[in-house]
Amino acid sequence: MKTDPGRHFEDFRIGETIRHATPRTISAGDTALYTALYGSRFAVQSAESFAGAIGYPAAPADDLLVFHVVFGKSVPDISLNAVANLGYADGRFLAPVYPGDTLSATSEVIGLKENSNRQTGVVYVRTRGLNQEGRPVLEYVRWVMVRKGRESARPHREEVPPLPDAVEPASLGSACPAIDIRAWDNALAGAPHRFGDYAPGERIDHLDGVTVEEAEHQLATRLYQNTAKVHFDGHAASGTRFGRRLIYGGHVISLARALSFNGLANAFHVAAINGGRHVAPLFAGDTVYAWSEILAAADLPGRADIGALRIRTIATKNQPCASFPGRMAGGYDAGVILDFDYWVLIPR
Amino acid sequence: MKTDPGRHFEDFRIGETIRHATPRTISAGDTALYTALYGSRFAVQSAESFAGAIGYPAAPADDLLVFHVVFGKSVPDISLNAVANLGYADGRFLAPVYPGDTLSATSEVIGLKENSNRQTGVVYVRTRGLNQEGRPVLEYVRWVMVRKGRESARPHREEVPPLPDAVEPASLGSACPAIDIRAWDNALAGAPHRFGDYAPGERIDHLDGVTVEEAEHQLATRLYQNTAKVHFDGHAASGTRFGRRLIYGGHVISLARALSFNGLANAFHVAAINGGRHVAPLFAGDTVYAWSEILAAADLPGRADIGALRIRTIATKNQPCASFPGRMAGGYDAGVILDFDYWVLIPR
Amino acid sequence: MKTDPGRHFEDFRIGETIRHATPRTISAGDTALYTALYGSRFAVQSAESFAGAIGYPAAPADDLLVFHVVFGKSVPDISLNAVANLGYADGRFLAPVYPGDTLSATSEVIGLKENSNRQTGVVYVRTRGLNQEGRPVLEYVRWVMVRKGRESARPHREEVPPLPDAVEPASLGSACPAIDIRAWDNALAGAPHRFGDYAPGERIDHLDGVTVEEAEHQLATRLYQNTAKVHFDGHAASGTRFGRRLIYGGHVISLARALSFNGLANAFHVAAINGGRHVAPLFAGDTVYAWSEILAAADLPGRADIGALRIRTIATKNQPCASFPGRMAGGYDAGVILDFDYWVLIPR
């Protein structure tokens, strides 16, 4: 058969490395589309002049654009028959990506666990994004529930890999050149708050809301060459329990990150992804809001220019965040769709 | 508080200059998106070969793209708590902008006038767009009705600035290099009509109509990093008198300008904005039409290559313009949404 | 009159050549938008590194992007008053187009035939796309039913031009440089199947479906500067027999081509268009599926690197293609919207 129906759970082997298709050159077209899709305003990614003044050779591509492109490559091989994207861990941005760079990706299968219903299993992969020189630019673990092709099939070997709760701060910052913080212009960046102005426990309601349209998430998801059917096929979706297209979870992450500018304007670089959970699906017509909590602040060895903030950003739908909806004893508050834990870098 | 709730009327002081956040490098991605959003067909902006032949060093960015990006920067500081964008005056395009240039913006508060209801006031600002060399590329005055934070607050000083009815033709053209009009190819440009073919009083129905979608105006408005909530938050909008998202007025201006190609194909450069009024709101699903009247034709001192036409373009919704709907004694005809007065340059 | 109402049937003369307006520089912004609109994943167009490794000087623009831009230029002069776009023939891609190239277009009228109802006629044109050096990059014939302006008008001369059923394989390949097939990486390209793996008669269901939104086809059609009213004016459309905007037929071709990646991943270059028929209209909200049949496989003289496959791709709406819906004795199966016959190049 010439077409690719996607792998089922029993088709994965622990230890194998899958090289993914379709390398992709990131261009100024992609970064402009990223701005149009999310309205991101972080100055380093927005302006050559700002990036150049503080020490970048050029304005880098948004970190999450890099994440989505790398993620997209893994979809045909990893998650075409996925029931759900369950989680992320140990995500690290390792080198900056500039327009003109070409990204490719590989995934190593690092864990497999059949579910008790025998119809699905969980696949753990470590996905790496590489640039045209073969240098890693991003690495992360995700695990995903995948259908079995035959109920009788068994995995060769089962194993749940150990995963860190959070990325060690000491490993952060390799995708960020030395920053000349004397050249960092707060007015141009959008806010005066630097590393020392944030304290663990602080909560920030990002105030703004953005309604999502079918055309927007489809444009975004295709830009990432992500082929998961659930995002595009409204005819097939009409027969599912949701009755409609599901929005790519990464679209929610980027919306939340863009909203977080209002309160975190100087947090210019996502350095690591500690974990993330798509709590509930988002559909076209819903309005997304977000709030963040500062979980930790960390010095980086040898870096007097920047510090790291560990942030938990909660995104909701049709529910403003003035009351900081989150996780309660019995589960998540109504309206919560994303619980995202990550490290950002911010000038001192 | 880390988040920016926006300024209220009493927070402005006459004479202060506000430096706006997020400089923005204009790229070929932005110009491609601008084409996709409006379908603009002016040859100078569309083709390197055409621009180069007539004397431009490169194809410039569309003037209104520059306007929207500069305008967008001013929104968080000026109009986040605006009730209405009331008018524009004395807008002048001062230098061409090419892909690769980085735009930033400042606004000087030049007037304040509290409204008699004591709940709002009018703020007058002169906004300047600057390129990466600090050279002004655009300057315009706008005034906007802004909510007060406290009803008891009074402005330090009130003053309504004098504003010109129209920009003097003698000041036009600094954003336009010398044009080699022998190299101007009417067939490629789309029409044979030059400066001398238009006469004051002439009316042109631009014929075409374009229906606007939520995804389109949101993509556009985010591309300009304009953060006004009313354009994006459908959940909050459902509780307002309109019950839905409002479309950024600048989106209408760009739609009308693109429609005006059919009748004004050689009017390649918007040199000045004399005034503009958003007569009624536009919503997704509405269809925009436009017509124009030539108000004046002016020679430019020292320029044998080009002349200036002062044009009034009226845009309507769900109302074709064969009957030239406009302003009557008692107000505007039904369907009128924009009344825009500007100077264009056109080869002789 | 300054506005262009478009030509009617009686305004065309056999033998005349029309130079079309608005040359257009193709940029990285256009190619990024093309990816966002269709999700195309062919590696040659997606990655500089892949294109460079096999012998291209740079990643070329997608062939159908070139087609749409050239087609768009012809619309104001040829088909503004068209009732229907009837067919294509003898389409050949003659030179690669890279970001930075500027496209312009001309059309030669090669045939005219009045319809028996005396209200319309068929106009045959050979349209050529040229780059900034005047080199042809694309040439194709299309014929279109055009309204008459006056029922009494008669064409000067009538003639139906002879047209080939298919482009001769010997003429294919001029838009494709010599390919170093040792450097062709199947894993990166997305599939192992090369020229020799396909056989005439083989049918491939491309599996995936994609729902189309109004904003998407409007953005695409404007990107191509195609001004046909039926795609944009929802207000006028509400009074037609369809009651809504029609989607540009070329949008369907590009959707089908992108879907065909799943089964034809190495078929990297559309070399020729033998014919095409828009069987039924597509509307926003419909979901497009596609399947292909290999009609022929041909060696190319002097090319040991690549071969040509003649492919017929059928696109449907709201009808998955597992049963290969197509043309029956009495016409097309329900749901068929496109019947497209073309040559692709594929490495050996």
C-alpha cells in the first residue's frame, strides 16, 4: 500500500529511532504568520533592531513555532492513530532557530505500556528537532495513547521511562546567547519588570481573551505540517462524540503564551517545558483566557545577564481568569483547558 | 500589578511623549499576508521588477500596512480603554518602508477635553512611526474617546489642538523617490489613467464587494500587534450592545483602498491622510463596497514625475455603491461605514 | 469610465495577445502562506537543505502557487464576466520559480465559439507566465464561457483550436534541474516509493479529508490577486442560484495535490496539466477528499534521474474516496468536484 495509515501501538519497539519526514525551512513568512495567528509581542522575536542590540545575531523564531514544527513532523509516525496526547516532559530548547534554518526531527521510542482494556497503549517518545547542521535545537518527551491495530497484539517489551518533574535550571539557557542587559530597553519591551521583580507564588491574570476560528487553527496546524485528521476533517468529525473538529493542543499553548505577554513582557524566551496537560478540548468559537503562577525563580550558573522563572500557565475557555481557576482536589475547575509548566528566561 | 490595564483619561498629560512597546521588523511575510488579507494589486508594492524600473530601490511595503503597524503600537498606551476612535488628521507618510526595516512608535499628547458627562474625555495624540535609523516614516494625529478611571478625576489642563482640514500638497511626496515615468508600464499597472485624466468632482464606483470573516480581521489585527479587546474577545462581546466582535477600523480602510484599485490603478502611493471617520461598525459576514470622489488635483513643487489627487473614499456595508451613498444633510446614508479623505500620488 | 467592467465575448479577437496587469514577486511569505493554506509536505519545496542536496539552487515555489498567480493575473482581462471555467489543456511548467522571482502574464486568444443561445460564447486562451527575465515559466490553454455584452454582437471570426489530449512526455522536465537521486532521502521525503513502484491502473485513496472555510479560500484567492467576484461578494451571492460564495477551482486543485502526498510523497514536481474539469462547485463548510489513478508511466529522453507519471486525481466533497468515486456512463458519481489529469516527475 502506498498510503500511510499510521502506526498502531504494537508497531512501536522500545529503543528504535524514527526519522521523520519533510524537513522544513523556517522563513520570514512563517514568523509573520505566527504573529498573525497569535499576536505575539515579545520584542526579541519581533524586531531585528531589538534582538541585535542585546546580542542576538538576528531575531530568532518564536520558541513555540519551533516546537510546533518539530511536533508536526512527528505526527504521521507517532500519533496518527492517537486517542489522546497525554503529556510532555523534559523539553529543552537547545539552540536558537533563525529564519533560513531548516528543521528536521527524529523520535526515539523510550517507553511502552499497554492499557488494561487491551485496545490501546501508551507510547513514550523522545523527539529531537535538528537544524540543517544536525545540531539539536529542541528535545522533549511526550506520551500519547495509541490504538492497537489488533487487540491480540502484545508489545515486545513494556517499560515506563523515568521522567523528571521539571528540567534542572542549571541546564537552561543554551538557546540564548549572552544578553547585553544594558541595551535592554524596557519601554520597547513593554514593561519594567525584570527577574528580581517576580516572586514564587505570585499570580498574574493576563486579562485578555481571544476567540478562535476554524480557519485560524487550521492555518496554524497546516503551517506546522501537522496532519492529525481530527483537526481538519469536519465531515468525519460530525460522527464523533464531539461532533466537530478538535483544535490542536499546541495552538492553545501558543495562544496562552501570547496572552501572557500582558504581565510577562520581558520573559522573552521559553527555555524548557517541564510538563503540560490538555485538560479539555477547545473548539472554534470558544474564547481563550489565561493566567500564570510563578512557581520558582532560579539563577543560571555563569549567567549574570538572565535568570529563569518557572511558570505554570492555566488557559481556560469562555471563563475569564480573575478568580484564577485551576486544579482543585476533585479535578480541574470548569473551563480549564490547559495546565502548562515551563521555564522562561528574563533579563536581570 | 504586572499587567497593564491601560491608561484612563486622567492619566494623560498634555506635552508628554509616550514611547510605545514592541518594535517590529517588516518582512516579506508581512507583505504577503497583506496581499492575502486585502488582495491589493498596486504594481509598485507587488513587484520588485516594476518598482525597480521606475526608480525605487526595492518594492516598498504598502503604506497602510505601515500605518496599521504604527497604529497598533499605540493601542496599549493610548486606546486600550477607548470608547471610540473619533478621527484622524494631518497624517503624512514621510519615508518609504521596505521589508527589513524595523518600525517603532511614539505618541505625543497634544490635547485633552473632558466630556460633559464627566465619564469620558477626548485624548488627542500625534503618533510618529520611526524606522531603525530613527527616521520618521509616518506621522498622524488621532483623537479618541477614553474612559475615566474615577469620575471625580480632572485633567491637569484641557486644550483642543488646532488641526488642518487637509495636508498641504506642497508637503507631500517625501516618501516617494523620483519616478521614471517613461518606465511606467500602464498595461502592467492595470490602467491607462494618469494624473491628468482625473478631475475634481469625478466619482468612481469601485464595483467589487468583499465579505469579511472573523478569522480575516483577527489575523490582520494581530499582524499589526493591535491588542484592542473589542476585536478579539467574542465571549466578552456577547454581553455588549453589539453582541459581537467589532472589526478594527483600519481593516475597513485597507479593504476600501484595495477595492479602489478598480478605477485608481495608477494611484500607487498614499501620501497623506487628511481625515477619516468610522461612521458605523463593521461585523463579520458583512460585505464591503466602496466608491471615491476626486476632491482636488495638485501639482507638487519640483516634481514633474507625479501629481497628487485628493480623494474621498466612502465604504459601505451590504450596499453596493452605484448610487454613491454618502453624507446627507441629516447624516450619512444607510450602509456607510467609512468616510476617508486622503492624498494619493499618481504618475503624470 | 475608469473602472474595468471586464470583457464580454464579443470583445475578444482571435490572434490578439493581452498583457495582464500586476506583476508579482514571489516571496518566502507566499510560500509560507501556501503551506498554511494547504499543508503541502513535498520535501523539495519545503526545505532548502533537501532541495540543495539533490541539485536545486534553492527550494522552488510550489508549481500550483505559480499556476494560481499566473491564472489570477488573467482573470480581470479574460474571465471577469465568465459564467464558467470549462477546461484546461496543454499546460506545461517550463522553468522553476524561486522566491525573489517576479511573475507576469500574457494571454493569446486562440479560439472563439458562440453558444447557440446567443447569450454566451466560449473563449480559448493560451496564457503564459513569464519571470523577470522574460523567460516563460508556465504555459497553458484554458477555455471559459463568457457572457456577451449585447445579444446581437457577433464574433469577428470563430474557431475552435485543436488541443492535445495530453502533453507529450518528451516535452516534460524543463522546469526540473538534474536530480542527484543518490542524495534523495526517502525517509525525509516521506515514502520509499519511486518511479518504478507505480504501475498504470494503480489506484490510491489519499485517505485524509479537509474542511474548507470562507476565510481560507478568500485568503488564498486574494494571495493570487484573483479578482473574480463570485469568490468574495457574499452579499451579491445571496441572490444567486447557489446563494453563497463559490470557491476558486484552483483552491480545490491545490487541496487535492496536498492530500495526494499520502501515497505520492516522492512525486515532487507537477510538470504538466493535461486537462481538468471542475465537475461541481465547492462551498465553505464542505470537506474535500481525493484519490488518484496512475494513467501512465513514461521515461523522459536523456533523464536517468527521473520519470514521469500521468495521474488522474479525483476530488470529492463530503464523500470519502475508499470506493474511488469517479466518472460513470451517465456522468460523475455524487460528490465528485474535480477531475484533474496531469504529469508529475518522480525520482527513479
